[in-house]
Amino acid sequence: MTAPDPAGGGSQVPPPPPPAGPANRLSPKNWRVRTRLVVLVIVPLVATIVGAAARIVQQVGNVQTYDHARTMAAAEAPLSNLIDALHNERDVSAEMMAFRAMSDPDQATLFNLNRSVGDYRKATDKARADLVPVLGKIDGSYPKDTLAAIADAKANMASESALIQAVDTHADAVGAFDQYNKLLDSLNTLYQFVAADAGDQQLINNARALNDLAKMSESTSRERGFLTVLSVHFDPNKSKDNNAKLQGMIADLESTRAEFKTISTPSMQQMLSDTVDVGDSYTGANQYLTTISDELSDGNATTNLIPGTVYFQYDALLNKYQKVRAAQAAILVERANQLAGDARNTMYLNIGVIIGVLLIVSIATALIARSLVRPLRVLQNTALEIAGNRLPEMVRRLRDADGSEVIEPINPIALSSTDEVGQVARAFDEVHREAVRLATEQAMLRNNVNAMFTNLSRRSQSLVQRQLRLIDELENAEQDPDQLASLFKLDHLATRMRRNGENLLVLAGEEPGRRWSQPVPLIDVLRAAASEVEQYERVTLRDLPTVEVAGRAVNDVVHLVAELLENATSFSAPETKVSVTGNLLNTGGVMLEIEDSGIGMTPEELDDANERLANPPVVDVAISRRMGLFVVGRLATRHGIQVRLRRSATGGITALVLVPAALLAGNLSDAPALGRNALGELTGDTGQQPAVTAT
């Protein structure tokens, strides 16, 4: 097959380019009216936005800072629980190790200590599991120092397993105590970063006060652990060293309490005094410290210096510190929430100011611009609507009309002004009317041409039919084989002439007068199509399903396939075959494949041909030079048949013809068999039938 010519009708002509000439888009004379208005207000507007945006950025940073402080303060409860659990684990572990180091420890006591250590380790594991997800909420937006402290705390928590192993393998009690202190120091350090980057002094003081309370708890816990070890394993020879350690712990606690008084609120100072500095636990612990400190200083300490109840006295004291810490953390969270809320409100206010200014300026600019550009916009949109929709739709209606179409008067552009824009609108209305008038005249001319095609085709068909009947009579009376062969050729040429006449009817949008009332087997339809081709002997029919074509579509299907076969035989070598195969689809339709070994088509030609088959163009001079594919497209559109071309494996073209189930009447077994006369009537050929190979 070959490609149809590229000409066609019905395509929209693209708008012409603007007049050539120097056009500097940056020149104010080329600016749109709306742009000019925007430029007038853009400078003060940008200055306002920049100032407000700077404030918004600052408030966003403040909100983030206060949210960080709130998140860190909210971690106080799980952090405090872990620290307290480690305090208990450390002190009891140290007591167990010291007791285990005795020459003859009581096994029952050792068993109880070992069980207590196990319980405290479980409590530590649970507290650590509660803290890890809380620390996981602290992302990369926090200060680097905070992230580094958290990473150090996590690393020390991960190393606790080695510390537990050291305790279980009879390591030095003092060394294990120091390792626990290192882990606890890394956790207590986190309190320093609760409000590290806050800009509010009260929030910073609240965070420092919380840190001081954590230090007090740590110092008190270390006193408990130290005294617990001494109560189990006391060496009088180390009284001086032990006293130095004890005095250091006491000094740390007093220094921290002094700092707490300078930065905490009076209410928190009072709560510390009312909660911690009262009760038997406070009195008993201080009495132990005073007595032990004096005895160690004098060097008169004995092995029964420290009673075993010291642990329980300090345990109650630590619980009081934890209560004060929780209250201080709540104050910090409340302050952080207040500051974050104030920062958000300020941020929203600034955003509202920007939005308000933008809205006011935008509305004012839009109102002014609308009064200036609305008439021009109406003119532009209406002109584009007419050029892109109304006029093409009117032309299409006129093209498809039969000549009796009533043309409605055009609607003028909706501009009633008498200024220059209104005058341009009236001028465009006149152009629109003239275009409709010309399209109407063109449609009338096309209808006249179609009517002429129809009349000429009908007359030609009538003459061809008479010619075919005459040839049939001559064939029946002729006995000379040579003369009979010539009559057969003449018969075949007359059949092709009739098909060309039917092509004119298709061009004019008419249907042929021939029509079958009964379904016809597909094989007979294809044979009839092949018999209308000049080189019919090259056509082979193979693997065709036994179905029937509905009578209303028989002649058009014959015509359609004949045009495709004509094209295939015309543009392929004479010694090659053109095969026709078919398959019954699941949808009930039939897919026919007409394959040749011809010269083929380029991808661009294939795309153009398939487009013309799917959307047949308007009849023009170019169509007359490539009538075959146009007729195929018109016939396919008439019956809902799909036709598509593609390259074949041999380099030629394969035409795919999808005959829908609506055009098929059923199995061949239900159809009456066609004899020679019926097939001749189908093809219009009353002479010799083409020798078509069917397999």
C-alpha cells in the first residue's frame, strides 16, 4: 500500500503571527494595563511584606525554640524515672559487691541483695524503654550541643550491659560505682539543654532550677550509695579518704542548693523547704551525715558506725526530691507553652497583616484594572470564542447540512459602549457576518457538487448495469473460447467501473442502491471483494471463520475490502501474493488482516493514513487523487468498522479490519448456501469468477 496525499480539509488554520518589528517586552509601552497598575504598588507592598516576613521568621524561630524547651521538659518524667532507677540499681549493686567482698558473707543476705539487684535492673530496663521514644522525638532541628548530649547519653545507656557484667563478675565496687556515676552524669547533663537556646530569661531560670534539682537528687543519691557501702564494708584505715569523698558530696549539695535559691521562684524555694527539709527522712539523714563526718574526721570510726536503715532514710528523701522536680518541670512546661502561644499569636498576627495588606491592595488593583481591561477582555474572549468554536461549528453544520439548514443570525459581541473598543466590536461583528455568509455559499456550492456527483453516479451505474446485462447475454451466446475470455475481461472491467461510480456516491455522502436483505457468508463477501480487483488472481483467502455478514452491510463491506485489496495489489510486485486471513474475537467481531509484500510506507505516512481512516477529511481535489483510503474511511465510519494500517513482517503493509459483532448475523451453518448466480449478483459480475485460493 502507499500513503494518501497529505492534503485534507477541515483542519483549523493556526492564528497568524504578530506583525514583525522591534518588540522589547521590557518596555513600558508593551506592558499590559494590569501590569502597569501592579508596578505602581509593588515597591511599597514589597517593603511591607519584607518587614513582616522578617518578623514572621523570627517568631517561627521562637515557636520552634519554645517547642524544643517544652519537649525537653516533657521528657523530665521518663528521664527522672530512669535516673532514680539507676540510683537504686547502682546503690544496691555497690552494697551487694561490698557485702560479697567480705570474708564470710551471710548467704541469705547476699541472696536477697542479688534478687533486689535483679528487680532494680528490670525497673531500669522499663524506664529506659520509656525514655528512648521520647528522645526519638528530638530531631535535627534542635541545637547541635543538645543533639551531642543526647547521643552521649544513648551511648552510655548502650554500654550499661558491660557495667552489669562487671558487677556480676565480682569487679571492684568503687570502680562499678564510678561507672554508674558516669552514666548518670550523661543523663543529668540533659537537664542543661532544656532551654539552651531560649531567649526568655524566666524560662532559662526555670530550666536551670530544674537542672539544680536534678543535681541535688544526684548528690543525695551518691551520699546514700556511699554510706550504704560503708555500712556493709568499712575499713578504718581509709577514714581520711572516705571523709574527703563525703565532704565533697556535702559541698556539692550545698553549692547546688545555694544556686537554686538565686534562680528559682520563691514558691519553688518554699516547696523545696516544705517538702525536702522536713520529716524523719531529712532529720535522720542529716544526723547520719553529722555523726559520720565527725567520727571520720577524728579517726575514731568503728565498723558499727552506720546503721543499716540509712538506705531507707535516703530513699524517702530522694522521693521528695523527685516530687519537687516534677513540680519544677510542670512550671517550665507551662512557661514554654505560654511563650510558644504568644509567639504563634504574634506570627499569626503578622501573617494576617500581610494577607490583609495583600487583599486590600489586590482588590483595589483588581477593581481598577477591571474597569480598564474588562471591555478589552470581553472583546478578546469573544473573538477567540468565535474563531475557535462558533465559526468552526457553524461551518461544520453547514458542511453536514443537506441545504435546508436554517442559519441563525449571529449574536453581536456583548459590548454596548460607543468608545473605541465598542467600535472595534461592531467591526468584528461585521467580519463575523461576512464569514458566515461565505461559509453558507460554500456549503451550498458543496451540496450542489454532491448532487451533481450523485446524479452522474446514478446515471453511470444505470449504464454499467445495462452493460453488464448485455455482456452476460453475449457470454451466454458465445461459444468461441477466445471471444468468451475477452467478454470475461470486459465483464470484470465493467464491474470495476461500477465500483468507481459507487465511490462517487460515497464522496457525496449517499448510499448505493444495491442492498441485501439476507445475511451472506463472510467467505462469499471476501470472494466478491476480490473479484472486483484487477489482479484478483493474486489474492488468497485463508483461515476465515464461518460467520455471516448482515445483509444491510454486505455491499459496503465488499466495497471496503475491494478498495484495500486494490491498493495492496497496485503497490506490490506482480509475482507476490496478497493474503486475507480472519479471526473470530472474544467480543463476537471478526478481525480481518490483508497483508501485502509491497513497497511499504514511512512511519509518518502510516500515521497520516491511519488518521485519515479514523477521521475522513472533507472532500477536495486532493481526495480525488487518493480516493481509495478516503472511501474506506467513509464506509468504515458508516458501519462502525475499525480500519488501521501497520507495517508487515515482509516490509509491506498489513491492513487490519475489525468488523463488529453488530454486523455479523451468526454461524454459516444457519445461512443458505450461495450458488454461482447468487455470487454473481453479489459481485455484479455475471461472467467468469476469479480464481481465488481459499484455504
